[in-house]
Amino acid sequence: MKEFVLTADYHTHTKYSDGNGSIEDNVKEAVNKGLNEIGITEHGFNHVKAGVKRSQIPEMRAEINRLQKIYPNIKIYLGVEANLLNLKGELDITEDDIKSLDYIIFGIHKATYGKRIRGSLWFNFRNLFPTSKKYKQKVTDSYIKAMEKYPIKIVVHPNYATKCDVKRLADACAKNDVLFELNGKRIMFDDAEIEALKNSNAKFVLSSDSHYPERVGTIELQKEFIKKYNFPLEKIVNIKISN
Ligand SMILES: [Zn+2]
Ligand SMILES: [Zn+2]
């Protein structure tokens, strides 16, 4: 297999949600690892345990502006890891959020506050249990609706919390110009799904989903996955192939 290095980590957490370090800790580690770009993407506003507060966004932006001057060789972004809230494909972000952030990544998490209590309790409840074929397609529809409704950069850890139709999701990523994430903590695909991903037109992104500064830019799980399944490197957007 060809060797490669990571060039960007677009999905990292800090103390502003459930991470353990500061924004600067993540940036320093990204610089140490030789990355050109790093994104701070806290859990979205409706995440029950760890959602970042809207009132903290200006402070985070100011900090990133300060750090950008100190670390000019790396581009620092402020994003958010938004939550898919329901089967309508609604996310916990507003027009104003979209304007104040550099990009949006999104996925399903186990417990979120919904737009309406009943709907969200049901959605969270369903996501805890193995899903029927029919529900899996509904979930996939809602992922796709979200991609069509919001300017999304990345769909994160597909199949986590609830199963989706991975092939359809990858096709929708290709169509809507959304990157499909191979997550540093959770790669949850069976052999048929991996085959479908290898043959899809989607573009992929490797991210650490780091909650500890030292894990920023860490892609051990993905390296193993890529090697084991001979995953095509040319489909991955944030690596540099070295030979
Ligand atoms: Zn997540
Ligand atoms: Zn995350």
C-alpha cells in the first residue's frame, strides 16, 4: 500500500463541548502533526450532554482569530457538529449559525433535544434499538433531506446510533457535494457496505473526532481500515500520498 499523511482534521472537540483541551491545545497538536488545516467542531446546540452554547460562539471566534495570528501556517476553522433531530431532516442550526460558522458537519447522536418534545423523544428512543429495514430507509431519507436543506461539508460517523442505507447515503453525498466521513473512533460498516463505498462516487474525509488534544490528527483506525479493505486512496480528500 502507498504511504500517506493527513493534511487536515476537520472534526475535533475541546472543552467547549465534551473535549478535554483548549482550542489552542488542538491547534498546537495539529501543527505538531504537520497539518495544514484544523477545524473545531463542538457538539451541536441540542446535544443533551455536551451541546455548545450559542452564546459561546463569539468567544470561540475571537479565540480562533487570536490563534490564527500566532499560528499563521495552519488554517483554523470554526464549525459545529450538528445533530439530525428528526425524520424530516431538521438539524439544530439556524440561518444565523450558518452565517457565523465556517462549515457544518452533521450526524446522529443518541440523545438530543428536538424541536418538539414528542418527536424528539421518539427519535432518540428509536435510535437506541436495532432498526427495521423500513426505519433504516426513513433514517437515510432524513440524512438526505438534511443534505438538501443545509450547506453541509461532512456527514459524520454513518451507522452510529442508528443504521442507515450506506450505499444510498454515499450516492447522496456524491450528488450533494458532501464528504463522507471515515471516523477515528467509529467505522461501522459490514463487508457489503464497504464494497459499496469503494465503488461509490462519493469523496471521503478522515477525521479524528478527537476529544483529547493529543488525539488531534490521529487516524490509526482509518489506516487499519484502508489497509485491510484496500480502500482507494484517491477517494480521500485530506491526505497526501507520499510514494
Ligand atoms: Zn459525533
Ligand atoms: Zn464529534
